[in-house]
Amino acid sequence: MSVEPINVLVLCTGNSCRSIMAEALINHMGEGRYRAWSAGSHPAGYVHPGSVSTLKRHGFDPGQPYSKSWDDMILQPFDLVITVCDQAAEEACPIFSGQPRTLHWSIPDPARVKGTEEESNAAFDQTFFLLKARIEGLIS
């Protein structure tokens, strides 16, 4: 008997860091039981290179992520919508089909950390481990 995967949409403002990382982590860690997409309320138009390099550094395939609008996802049914930044959590989300359950995970934006490369990497690592722990809790 085959079971349909749980479809998850991860939302953020720019869809360049946290939501991109969460999408890759859910798709990898969900082992086919979860299928994730990400989008932003105001897409940055680029994926922060720190997101991709952090995923790779920890052995996760980032896939071919790109920054996209949540408007592109409105017609797709989701079981769960997760917001990962405070700004997106406070915005009025579009109505996604499927009447998805919602969760909010407040995760600091690693792109806001200014400093050395080591400090930036540490911020991205912190975000990675916060997201990974949340996702482990979600899928367990």
C-alpha cells in the first residue's frame, strides 16, 4: 500500500536563506514521506550562497533552489505551511488550497550577520542546526 507524502510549504520573506535550507532538509530527512517546497512573500530573486554552501558542508544536496513568490504556490494543495521568519508570520498569507495546518518557527536570519567569513559561516551553521532540530521533531 502506497502512502501519499505530506506536502509542506516553507515560507519566509525573501526565500533566499532559511526557507531554502528547510526545503532541502525536509526533502532529504523526510525520506519520501515528506515533500517540501519553499517560497517568499517578497522574493529576493536570488538564493544566498551561504544557504547552499552550508547545506553542502553538512552533506545535504541543496538541489537547484531558486527564490520564488508564494503567489506561485496558491493553487498547489499543501498539508502543512511553515513560516520560518517573524516577518512572514505577521503577514497575511494567501489562502492555500487544501486548508493546510500551519506552524511558525522563529529562526534568526543568518544573512543579517555582518562580520568575517567565519562569523557568517557560524550564523548559517546555527540556522542549519535550528532547522534540522525542528524538522527532526516534525518527522519523528
